[in-house]
Amino acid sequence: MDSQLGLIDQSFDSRYSCHVREALDELPDNFIITDPSIAGHPIVFASHGFLKMSGYPKEEVIGKNGKIFQGPGTCRRSVIEIREAIREERPIQINLLNYRRDGKPLWILFHMSPVFNKYDGRVSHFVAVQVPLSRKRRRSGCGVRKTDVNLSDDGSVAQDFVHGSCRKEVCSDSLLELGRVLSLHQVSEVEHEGRESNGEEPCEASDVDKRKAMTAMDNIFSLLTHYSELTGRLVCRKRCSISDVGFLSSSLIISLGRIKQSFVLTNPHLPDMPIVYASEAFLKLTGYVKDEVLGRNCRFLSGPNTDASALYLIRESIKAEQPCTVHILNYRKDESPFWNFLHISPIRDASGKVVRDQIAYFVGVQVEEGCENKEGRQGLSPERIQLSVVGAVRVAVRSSSLTAGSSKSL
């Protein structure tokens, strides 16, 4: 838990100046900010207005996934719509039924937007503004639907954690989600019947509510932009560019974040085969922070006593697109050495091919010598740990490839 809190602090400290939290706290709006690159896609900031509205103290919100605001009346159809918007990293505005800490229902206008890194195109955060709605009967639908606002690319978005509406069973990366998306009308009927039995009548956002949400989002982005300029790491509301070292979708990053072991994902189709994803366990093992790792070749872990023959074997295996395992001496950021059981394996796309212009990566799994039996690894050999990680990464990448293709075809 302490390590995650450290990552949450880095989430803001590495991009914005130290006064950004104070400035955000002065805004009167109800909103939260999350980081999809941290395992579990936790909340990293919650405004005073949001805490007051929801009834939660700050310590029960920061570091938690937004599903803590879900409840029995939350509409599954809206969850699926939000998940699809997240997958595509686009804006969304939707009416949702959330629940306060005391269990009381709360209808809100949920307005979410991704925060893009200006220079590499990655999503660094998601901002979710929540405007409470007055109770008003509606005639149709699931009770939670998109509003009639036409959002531009810089409007709002949601992610796997789905603030205040993500049911646990919907938060998995199962490919069955595709079937659920195709049967939204069936889910809608079931949810509507359940909501009627609960006595929860849906509410609808007014034009005033929609303008309030848009104004709040404008104010938040104004501050985020200003305080990112002070550090030279500018963020923006619309993806301005795509990094030369590539980037992963937020949904894939969230899936990879569930894998607890140390590993990196590299892109062999970019110059010098840069790292495009590094797990939290890898960062903890090596002492580096995320921004010191992404975009670099893995050779930075080598040092004066690293065996050249091991490096040669790695290079040859990558050329042949074949897996390999080596016992290699690596170095942490503080220059302390550690012996690494390193396994490298190609990750093929949904078609099973490692070819140019196809989704394909190499995964490198690290197991520190002498640490094979840490918590969660009892009885597992380094080989078993490595194979389990490769399998989990393969499932995440192929699922991402399949769902991305399905989204384009819909």
C-alpha cells in the first residue's frame, strides 16, 4: 500500500508543479482525477466538493478504484458505454446513478475527459466531473443514457475503473464484453425492470447542468495546463501527437497493471526497441520511476560486469523472434547489482503473427535471484513465474487487439 501511495504522489509530482493540488482544491466543482498507468486505475485526486457530495473522507477515496460508488441500481448499459468510450480514449457525458457513503442514491451528470501528454500522445490522467441532478421522471430507456450534448474530442472520457458506476463483474477484460455490447438492448430491459423494483426513477440533466459540467472541465484543464507548463511537461485536452516510441491504449495499460510480477513490454518495430510499458514491480526492483524507463532500450540495466555473452544471446533470440532465458547481472538506479533470471518472449497479435505493421511486442520478465519465494510466489520456480507472466501479457495484448478491431467494425 505504501508503494502505491508513492506512485500516486508521483502521478502528480512528476508532471505538475507542487502547487497544483492547492489550486485544484480552490475550485468549487465536484470532480476526481485518476491515473490509468497505476495498477487498479486509482483515484489520485478528489475535490472538496466531491468529498462533500459523496460523504466519503479523503483517505477512503484516494488510491481506490471508482467502483466504490456503485450500487444496486447502477445501470449496466451505461457501464458498457463508458467502457467503450474508454477503450477508444474519447469523451463521454452520461447520466448515472451513484451512491453516497451512507448508501443513499445520487443521480449525477457524469462528464469525463482524458488528459493527454502533449509531446507523446499518451493518456496521463482522466478527469471526471460529477454534477448532482434533481429528481425528475423520464419515460424511457435504462435510466442512464448519454445526454444530448455533442462533445468534441476534448469533451470527456471514462476508463476501466468507471467512476461511480463500474460493476465488479463488468470490470474484467473478458472478451465476452463484445457480446454484451451487441446485446445492450437486452441488458437495458433487465436493468430497467430491476430499477423499477428498487423504486429508483431516473433523472435527466438540464441544459444548465450540462453547461455547468463543461465550465467545470474548462476550469480544471486550465489549471492542469498551467501547472504542467511550469514543469515543461505540457498536457492537453486533445491528443496533439503520437510519440516516436509509441504508446499503449489506456485499456491495455489497465489490463497489464493487474499483473503483479516484474516485467517490461518493448516494441520491436520502433528504432532501438524501446520500452513502452513497465510494471510497478519492475520499477520497485530497479529503483527507477516510469518516466525514466519508457522510451529507453533495456540495455540501461547493464553495467561494467554484465556478461557480454548473455547480451549476445538476447540479441540473437530477438532477431530470430524466439524466446530465451538468461542469468544476467543487472544494475539498479543506485548502481547496486542484482542477479536477474531474465526471460524474453515475443507476444503475437490476435492473428498469431509477429510481422511488421501488426500489433506485436516482446516481453521481458525479471526474477531477482534469492527472491523467488516472496509473497504470492511460494513454491513457484522462476520458470513458472515467467511463463505465467508471459501468458497473462499475451491474453491482455490479444484481447486489446481483438476489441480494437471490433470497435472499428461497429
